[in-house]
Amino acid sequence: MIESIAIIGAGNMGSGIAQKSATEGFQVQMVDREQQWVDKGHGIIENFLGEALERRIFSPDKAEEIKRRITGVVGNENVSPDTDLVIEAVFEDFALKQEIFSTLDKNCGEKTILATNTSSLSVNDLAQQVGRKDKFVGMHWFYHPAKNRLVEIIPAETTSQETMDAVEQYCKTMGKVIIVCKDRPGFVVNRFFVPWINEACRLLEEGVATAAQIDAVACREFRIGLGPFGLMNLTGPTIALHSSDYLSEQLSVPRFAGAENMRVLVEKGEMWEIDEDTECSEDAARKIKERLMGQAFAVCSQIVEEGICSMEDVDRGAKVGLRWTMGPFELANSIGVAEASRMATEYANMAGLELPRWFSERSEPFDFSYVDVEVDEAGIATVLINRPEAMNALNVTVVGQLGRVMEDLNSRSDVNTIVFEGAGKAFVAGADVKFFVDMIAEDSFNRIEEFTKDGHKVLNMIEHSPHTTIALTTGLALGGGLELALSCDYRVGTEKTMLRFPETSIGIYPGLGGTQRATRVCGIEAARFAVLAGNFIDAPTARALGFITHLVNPTEVSDTVSMVASSGKPDDKYPGRPSDPSHPVSRMSKVFYSDTNMGAILSGKVPEGFDPEDKNVSRQLKSISRAAPVAVRLASDLLDKALSTDLAAGLQLELDALDEIFATQDACEGLTALVEGRRPEYVGS
């Protein structure tokens, strides 16, 4: 597994990768050819961390810890030979990269993986420059590496599966969203995004509209915050020109070559003039919309046709890497696929592209898969909930797909273990709240009930699976995500694990088994601590309460899964008590959330014998006071009933109370406030 990193190149990209790696606990060497460039890289990191301190993202101690993990190194030949992974992050010059990898290949140990952070050059061609062709891979990071969550991983034809597994685990530890794609010019995002930017330049060159007007139309139609000209001014027109010319040459598409106005701008060393007049004629707005959309639809359909990646990954790249609200294929659905096909055809005819028939002749909406399944030779099935742009939130589609996956896996004799994992930094961040808001607005309580019943069916299939079930709660697990995890036999966490039942604070109660399974896992008092007050639960506390069964280092997750899989199902899945009764939260919960005190707590009073000035006491009462009163009462009743019912009966009680909770004003207010990003104001009904 990867524990030590070296980054070749201490510029903006290299220092960003170094900083992010150090932040996530890796030992990092930041390498450049001269001390002045290494020092400059340290300065970039220092400035970034300074801004993070001002915004209270990091504490001073954390910032110092990050800096201590980064060692400056002068000369590629001086990279430690036992480094696990070396990432080259210099500018796009094949000869320079060739020289760097030749040196690294000679000086690094046999286990060292070599990676190139290229946005354009062929990974296969670069792999031929080293002796360890099985340990060479492409990694295309997006700027800024510490903030942008997308990484494209590009295996060469010679890259081993062992190398891919190690690099993917490294990226997962970094909280990155991964797209594995073929080695084709532009890979995924740049393949469609660079011509998109170039097309905006051509629209300007043709006099269709001004830069400001094109940006305004692009922002409105694509639901993005920054248009193509604003973006080029931020990243530099030179990069756009270089990338456009490269794609044009590699793909033999003259239309992709940098527009003449971009070329002149770069030669003059200028930026685009973007005035304040953003209004243009309807005809001009229509031309801008259709050209930019047509380009995106046409090129993205080619990406899928060439097998570079899936439709879902194209959309994921747009949403995560470019921060588009919708990906191209989702956008096609929203305007009508037939209309999208028309726009794509018109652009393709202009650009000399060949559209795949499955796109050009399609009129029906696209269906997307958000649940990916892989089964290895050992019989371990990994179920990846792959909706990172929405923190893997459970919506109707995801729940339906999970149900079909579980029906299949539970019936398979070649499977002995099912592992649930979330893409990106979250396991599952609850249910899709907007769905609840929309259904309440439409007075469609039956659809909420149907969705919740379907969720119960899926979790019951996990609960009663003949196979061992494991949840990798190695990030955020909130609400429905925590409920999904609790239905599994085991839950593996890392230091990044953070759990919470936020439901009472948004006007509802945990409705996918949270009140029932939590009580059976850790006991009634600890369950009240978790559910009623909606406390955030960090990794050590989660382990002490029993919400996670294994707390390990990120590099140990894979081995832990193998170990747990070999041990089979647990003898006692629901012990009904904390794993560590001596933990401070276990002790506090036992005495504070006792049956004797609940009357006072639910009335907003300090229980007898407790100091109102005590921070722990005041924090609990404050949290409950800010929650919806009806939600707290119903959640409390359901927790109590878990003590006197079997699991099936308790789950049915959760379902039976749905109409009552979703009919309240507080449920509507709490859910709506969350969507709108404001604090709710509850009336108690």
C-alpha cells in the first residue's frame, strides 16, 4: 500500500498535490531541480495554509503538522529509493518528462510506482520510457488539487491491476472522485471542455456576441458560475490555446484548433476584455446556446462511443471537475434528448465529426447507473454507490438500483461477502432531501411512504443477506447512510469517519431503521445521545459506542475487509451496549440520558443533579432545543419501543409514524430550510 509520496515539480500543481497528500497523512517529498524552486513551492503551501487558517479550515497545530510532513528535495536523483509513489507534475514537455522518468526508473526501488500528471500526453508513450511498465500510470489532477475532488486515472496498456488498486486506494484516502479512463487525447474532461472553450472564442470571432454576453448565456444555460472567457482569464489563455491545438492535431479535427482571436490574444500577452453589458438578442442567445450545447453533446457522445468512459463518468467529470450543475447527458435529458441530438448533429456537420447512431437517432431519456458492482476471485462483491457530486445521497433511483443489486448478489453462490462503499469523501450523506420537499409541496405523502418502504426493503435485504456484509464508513455517514451502515454485519472506519443522525434538527426522525438498529447496537442511552440531539460522532467515539466495529488506518482498509470476510458473520450483531462503556461519551450518555432524566430533557429542563453550566449538559440541551419538538418526541417514543419489540415490529412502527411526522409544519420547515441553507424556525406542530 502507498504511504510515502514524492512529487516532482514544486509549482502550483505539484505543491498543491504535495500539500493535499500531507494533509491526508502521507509523508511527502517535494522535489525540484533547484533549491529556489523548492523554496517557492514551500511558499505557495505556506500562503495556502495561511488562507485556510484565516477561514478556520485548519487549526494552527494542523497547519504545522501538514508542513512537517513535507520535505524539500533538490534533484530527481535524490528521491528516496523506498518511496511508494512518485508523481511527476511538470509542464507538458515529452522530452522533459522522458528525462525525469529515466532518472526515477534508475534510482527508485522496485516497488515504487511512477505516475505522470499529464493533461494531454499519451500515457502509453510515456510508459515505454521506463523499465517498470507495470508500475506506470497516468493521474490527471485538476486545479487546485487541494480543493478540486476529481482525478482521472489513466492506465497504460502495461499497467498492472496491483498498481491500479494501490493508486485508486491512495486517491480514495485523499477523498478524491475517481474516473478511470482510456488513454485517448484529452482523456475525459479536457476532451469536451477544451473544444467548448474554443467554440466560445469562435462565436466571439464571428461577431455573434461579446465575450460578456457569451459568458452570460453559457452561465445561464449550463447553470455554471463562470463562463468560458472568465475562466480563461483565471487559468490563462495560453493553456486553452495549447490544449486546443493539441487536441486538433491528435484527433485530426481542424475545428478544434485554437481560434485566431485566441491566438492573437496569447501572442500579445493579454486577457479577454469582459465588459458589463451581458444582454444580447434572442437570436444571438439561441445561437450561443445551441453551438455550445451541440459541441458538448457531440464530443461527449464520441467519448462514450470510443469506450473512454461511461456516460455517468462523463457527467461526473463535468459536475465534480468543472462544477457544472448538470453533466452533458443529464443536460440532454433536461432539454429533451431529441433536441440535444439535433444540436449535436448540426455541430458535428459543421466540425466534420461522426456522431454515434445511438445518440444521433435517440429520442428517449438516458437512464443512469449510480450503483457499480465488482466481484473478485475471492467472492467479495464491492457495491460502490457512485454519486459523489451529491455526496452519494439516496434518491429513488439509487434505492431502486441497490435493491436490484441486492436481489442479484444474495442469490449468487460465487459471492460470500458484500462490501458497501461510497465514491468520494462520503459514504452516504443521507437521503435526497429535495425529494421530500417536493413531495410535501405536491401533497404526495404516498410517494414519501413508498420511497421509505423501498428503503426498508433494501436494508432488510442487507440485514438478512446470507453473505457477510461490510460498510466502509471511511468518510461521512449521515442519516440514511448511517442507517444503511447499521444494517450491515460490520462497519469499518478510519480517522476520517464522521457519523450523525441529523433528522430531528430538520424536522423528521430517522426513518430507515435508525431508531431501532441504533438502540440494538449501543443501548438506549447512547442511542438517545445519537438520535435525539443529533450529535456528530467522530471515529473514536463511533468505535466506543459500537457504530463502527473496526477502526483502522486508511492503508489497512483492504486487509481489514479480507480479514473480516474470512471470519464470516458476527455471533452478536446487536449487543445492546457500547463497545467501550468506559469511554467518556458512553459514561455521559448512561447517566444523562437515563430513563429518569428523559422527562426533564424533553421539557427542555436540566435534569436534577446536573450542573446547567456544564458544557456537556448545556450542549445536549441546546441541540435538542433547536430540533423540531414533534420529531424529538416521536424519535424518543420509537427508541423506547425498540426495547420491547423485535426488529421487524420496530421497523414497522417507524413506517407507521411517517404520515404523522411529514404532515407537520415543522417537517416542511426543517427540510425546506436545509435546502435553502438557513436555520429553521419551528412552531412545534
